[in-house]
Amino acid sequence: MSSSGYRANPSTAEEMVPPTAERARRNGQPAPTDTAPEPADTSAAASDDSERFRRQYTEIATLAGGLAHELRNPLSTIRMNLDLLCEDLQLGDDPRQQRIGRKLDTIRHECSRLQDLLGDFLQFARAGEPDLQERDLSRLVAEFIDFYQPEARACRIELSPHLSASLPPVRVDPNLLRLVLMNLARNAQEAMPDGGQLEIQTLARDGRVLLQVIDSGQGMPEAVRLRLFDVFFSTKPNGSGLGLPTVRKIVEAHNGTIECDSEPGRGTRFTVSLPATRSWW
Ligand code: ADP
Ligand code: MG
């Protein structure tokens, strides 16, 4: 299997804000380097710039989060009224009524897509603020498996858990960990449309606790593997492309790492590594 660890995305703030010289040029002003020598204290200038980037990033992130939140309520009102309208109309078989029915179905479908996208977006926005508690990873994974088992069975996926009974504790947010597991399991499920095997494993290694999620699905080519953690990258017609970026953000907020090995036609393995708490050692 070829593999990759996660790599940092280019900073969103950096993409949104051009460097000082470029900004000046866009504003029709001479670039600072055209008129004046570089300031002597470059580290002070760099720290000014990074402070400005940080402020602008925070502002834009707050705006985007607020907007998503504000969109959610009217959208669910639209969806609810649409459902009621469909019930009230009781469309019959004549061609005109059939056409109306198809249009309403399209609107409902698009509404659902927007609701899913907003949900994924808000999950991504909240993923970086863990409420850390000292917990046994195997126990949390076992709870998740109990919860996920019926869905797996319905998709003809055979779960095979291998959970170590003697893990050192980790500092983890149980709700966010569940989100990590759900995203990895759903991706595995979508990679096995005709069913397959999903192995979930926990183990301790070198002062760290590992979680492995291994599927027997379609795997992915190198070009996909290299872009896995890019925001909005998806190969699925209705994918938001926010699942793995959310997973990565959560893992990073736990001082962990995530790696992926995959072989087209054979399957995929995600490995999350978390630091064990010192109290155990
Ligand atoms: P989405 O599921 O909405 O497409 P994700 O961020 O969860 O977004 O995943 C990004 C892409 O990574 C997927 O579209 C898919 O191409 C690929 N991928 C993720 N997990 C797997 C997996 N277990 N097997 C094969 N491909 C995967
Ligand atoms: Mg996904």
C-alpha cells in the first residue's frame, strides 16, 4: 500500500490576503520594495503581518460560521413547508401533476443537500475546540461500534473489532472522537457499496495509542490520496469534501497525527495516533 501522512493545507488566511507588495500593486500604489528598502527589523514586520492575517482569518471564520448558522433555520423552515405542501397536494397520475411532483422532488433533494452541507460545515467549524477528558480509547471505540453496528449490517458490512484491553489512557473529547469514527466508518462504507469488511483496531505503541480503521473497499489512486485532507475535495457526486478535513482538525486538536495507506482494488487503512497520558507510564 502506498501511504501519506497528512500535510498542512496552505493557510486559508494566506490565500485570502495577498502579500504586502502585491496588495499595494492591486491598489495602484507602488509596491513597498519599489520605493523603500526592506525594513531593518524584518522579524517585527513578519510578526505584524502574521497578527494581521490572524485577525482577518478570525473575522472571516466568524462571519462564515455565523452565516452558516443563520442559513440553517430558514432552510429547515423551507424544507418543512415543502414536505407539508407535497402532502397537501396529493398529486395524481396526469402528466401535468407528474411534472409538478418531479419538480418538487428536485427542490426537496437540493434542500437536503444544502442541509447536509451546512451540517458538515458547522461540524468542521466546531472541530477545533475539544473538551478533553482522560479516557480509555478501546471503551469509547466499543461504544461507537455498538451504535454503528445496525447501520453497518444494513449495508452488508462485517465489523471486526480488535480492541486492546490494556491501553494507557488518552486525553480525548468523546463527542469529537465519535465524529472521527463516524466519518472514517462512513467513508469506508461508501468505498464498499456492495458490502465488505471493516476492521477497527486499537493498540499501544511507543508511548502512543493508535486507532486503525481498515476497509476492504475500492481503495484510491495516488492522485486522490494526495488530496484527501483538502477542504471541499470529494470524488462523490454529493460529497461535501469536509469529512476528512474535519477528522484532521479534530486529531490535530488532540496533538495527534493521521495517516492513510491505500491500494486501489484492495482497500484503505487510516491510522490515528494519539499521545498517551503520562500518568500511565
Ligand atoms: P466526502 O466523503 O464528502 O467525499 P471526505 O473528506 O470524507 O469527503 O473524503 C474525501 C475523499 O477521500 C472522498 O471523496 C474519497 O474519494 C476519498 N476517501 C476517503 N475515505 C476513503 C476510503 N475509505 N476509501 C476510498 N476513498 C476514500
Ligand atoms: Mg466523507
